[in-house]
Amino acid sequence: MEFTCKEPKRLDSAMSEALELPRNQVEKLIKNVGVTVDGKEINKSSFKLHGGEVIVYDFVVAIEEESVYEVDFDIDILYEDEDILVVNKPPFLTVHAAPSVKEATLVDWLKKRGISLSTISGEERHGIVHRIDKETSGALVIAKNNEAHLALSKQLEDKSMGRYYLALIDVPLREDIVIDLPIGRNPNNRLKMGVIKDGRVAKSAFCKLLPSRDEKKELVCVKLFTGRTHQIRVHLSALSRHILGDSLYGFKSQNDTIPRVMLHAYVLYLMHPRTGKFMQVNAPLMDDFNTYLNKNFNKEQLHEKIKFDSIIGCFDTHAQWVRKNS
């Protein structure tokens, strides 16, 4: 693929404009895939263009490498075609490799299945378009080629792709609420994020679904307007609420032993990168989440509240409230 730069500007700026993609994605493309300017290979985003140069960007296929760790698990596939794969990520599975990760990852599982993946985000993050924490379960989309990756990254930027989450919290919310508080690294604990005055813009909408039988806990639905690290957990903490199992941000219980953060990406919505067709994919709840719900919530009410259409409708019902606060 190629285009001609019409005026003097930086390479990343010219490509961002031509491809209609955010600068950070273009920088990854230049660094990890490489482009040529008038036939010369360039891997520097700040390269100065004078105007009239022909920029060619080539997509490459991910190099298949065997994992050093045994892949002894499987993952439920919710949707798959030649461009994308949507999986229901189980809890306790790390998405991609890092120096601190000493076990097989979701990326290792993808490689073992022989899936062709995009390379824009670097060799260690084949196909991964958006993040999901290790303890969090639910819907995750993987790009199987670079064209799909670029298209989905653009959707993340313009908010046409996103997820609705289900969370179990320790204290019911007073009302449906939109939280708009900046998030940055906690200066006192590098493992945590926090509401920081000079942090990055972060906005979350919370919708009450159902209280537990004893009315001490609650199932809520969450829609994100931004995608900051630990965003849901940090914004709940700002309300003195915590997700069950989230000891990092303050959940404490002497009665229950909950081994993971009870947060699940329940519904994924996006525009298919090739056809442009709107898609919604529902990720069934994991066994541990279901067990807790059935034990502590009214089953008949619960069945209605967590229906696919009910989750989507939760925010449609509050459309005026959401629009007012978006």
C-alpha cells in the first residue's frame, strides 16, 4: 500500500493523516513493521518529509515461535473469521508475555492453534488490540491481520468499539452514576493506579442491576468511555466501593474467600473491520462468577437482569442520563 505526501511534515504525522489513525498506532507501524520513503526503509517516526515523497507501508505476517511454557489449556471461541477472533478469556490467564510472566499466555495459545496474527503492536503482542487484566474474564477481540488491527485500533480511538462489563461490588451504589475523574500512576504504590489531578482523562458509567439477597452487595453494569489501566477499579474506589476479590484497591472480607477480581467483559460491540457490519458478541459468565451469583442473588430476577438484551437496554433506558454525562 502507498500514498504520496503532499506537503512538508513528519512521517508519523503524514501517515496518521493518510491512514486516518491515531499517532501512537502509526508509530507502532513505523517501528515494528517499517515503511519505505522513496524506496528507502525508514523506522523513525520523526523522519522529515519535504513533500512529494512516495510512502510505501508493507504488512508482514507474524513469525510463529514456540512458547517455552506448556500450553495445557483451551479457550472458548465466541466468533471467528479470516479477519478477527473473539474469545472468552478465562480469569488468571495473562494475555501476552512480559519479563515477569512465567507461564503460557493467551498469545501462546493463539500461536499453538496456528492462527495468523497481526504484528503492528510488536512481536510480543501478536494480534492484541485492547487490554484486559489477568484476573478479569470475558470478551477479547484479536486481529488476525494488520489491516484488521488498524481498523479496530481506529474504532477504539473513535469509541465505535467497546465493551459492557459486569461487576460484583461490596456496597450497592446509591444511584446510576457517571464518573469523570483523571487516572494516573499512584505515587505511593507503583502497582496501583489512582485518581490523580494531572492524570489522563477517564470516564466510566455505572448502572445498578440487582442487589444481593442480603442487600449488602450488588451486581452492576459498566460502560467505559475511555480505557485507562484499572479504570473501573479506580473509579469505584473513588466512591468507596470495591469489586469483590479486589484486595489491591481495598476489598476486605472475613467471611468470603474470593480468589480473583469479579469483573467480566460481558458484551463486546464493534464494526467488522472488513464488512463494516455492526457486531455484538456476548461472553457467557465464568463458573466462579455464576456460582457466586446463584448463591447470593435471587435467581429469577438475576435471569432477567443478565439477559443479553437487558444489559444493552440498561444504558438505553438511561440514554438521556448517559448523553447528559458523556
